[in-house]
Amino acid sequence: MTQGLHYIAVEGPIGVGKTSLASLLAEEFNYRAALERAEDNPFLSTFYKDRSKYSFQTQLFFLLSRYQQQKEMLQQDLFQQGVVTDYIFAKDKIFALLNLLEDELRLYESVYNLLDGRILKPDLVVFLQASTDILLNRVKKRKIDYEKNLDEEYLERLSDAYSRFFFSYQETPLLVVNCSEMDFVEKPEDYKIILREILHMKTNKLEKHYVTISSK
């Protein structure tokens, strides 16, 4: 058990490597990996074809499924085995603000506000950033069918929305990693840079940290 870090969450826009890093950290610390299964959302493929028409259904499904997973985490003893997730619950609102119409957003927020106070906050959030061209290239490489209609303009808007959200984020300690020039999956030395920063931050749990890392 990594002292002080029982619950680590990895966040960032589509294609940045959230799930890969969360899986690596779970293996590193012998934690449970609680990974989001986006493919379980029955509206996702149609959302990418017509975002304006299917945004609300897609978002509400994600909100409720993320809440269910968070509720299950609350029932487990994180002091016996920690957990690493590839999302934070608050990320749901980033997508809602980006995609929903005004009337839809009001209804969505009424549900979100009922659920948000009931979930567990991470001990540390790792926010991964990358340039839009890098994100688009990584999305294309993984060849997920429902992502084939994902365009550069949407990815850029999403990346900007994440940056604005975490610029003022104050709920938990935060580690910001610029990984445009990193490959922590293929290059162990890049992964070790992130790991070293995470291990350092465990001694500063009560403070907020905004650390940007880049590697060539």
C-alpha cells in the first residue's frame, strides 16, 4: 500500500493515455484498476455520428454508470487494497458543458448535483495533457470503430475544456503531466518520471500541486 494514496485517478482528453497509465499504476502498486468501459454505452456510436441529437442520452448514461461504479468503490476497503481509476466523476460535467443544449444542461445538472456529494474524492488526480494532433494520431492508431468519426475540431474543444477545468481545480492534490513528447507505455524512462512525481507527492497530501512534466 502506497502511504497516503489509497485512491488515484488519472484524467485527460480522449486519446491521451488515461487507461494505459491507470493500468500501469495499478500493477505498480498492486491496486485494483477500476476502468471505465465506454463501449458499454449504447448511445456512444450514434453520438459520434450526430452529437447534437444524441448528446443528452449519451451523457446521462455515462453519469449514472460512473455513479454506480463510484458507489461500489465506497463499499470496499481502500485501506486493504487501493484503487486506480481512469476518470474522475467530475469529468462528466466537462462533457456535459461541451455538448448539451441549455435546457438539457439544466436537467442534467439537477441529477448531477444530487449524485456528486455522495461519491468518494481521490487522494490524487493525475491530469494528462497532449497537443490536439497527438491526441488525434493516438485515437486513429487504436482503431476503435465508434471513434472513426471523431474530428480534430471536437478534440481541440475538448482539450481546451479539460485545461480550463483543471486550471481552477482545487478538490484534491493535482499532478499535471504534459505527455505530448512522452510515451510512458513504450518508454520505461518516461513512465518512471511520472511514477517518481507521484511517489514524491504522497508526502504533501494536504497541499495542492500543479506540476508540469515534459520529456524529449
